[in-house]
Amino acid sequence: MTIPAWAALVWPIVTAIVNALFRFRSPDAWWAWAERNPRLAGVVRLASATGFDGAKALAALKQIGEK
């Protein structure tokens, strides 16, 4: 299976944008969020453990849902 050329170019750009959006958050802010949303925090942990960045994916879904 090969990766399409557009995906190889677009994915790093999307990842960099989402990283920039969440850079201002401290670890304490993330722990506070996890305490307020334990189920979503579990999903993020599971996704992270499998190599998928759950926080970034959830933020993207939230942004899509707002429009």
C-alpha cells in the first residue's frame, strides 16, 4: 500500500497547524480537562496508545462541527 502524494504533503501541514493551536495549553490544563471529561480522556489515551493522536483528531472534529 502506498501513500498518495497529496497525503504526504497535507498531513504534516495539518498536524503543524493543530500543534500550534494547542501549544498554549499546559499539562495542568489537560489534566483538568481529563477530569471533566473522563470518557473522552479515555478515548484520547487509547488512541494515543495505538499511535493515533487522539487530541488532535478530536480538536479537528470539534472544529468541523462548529462550522
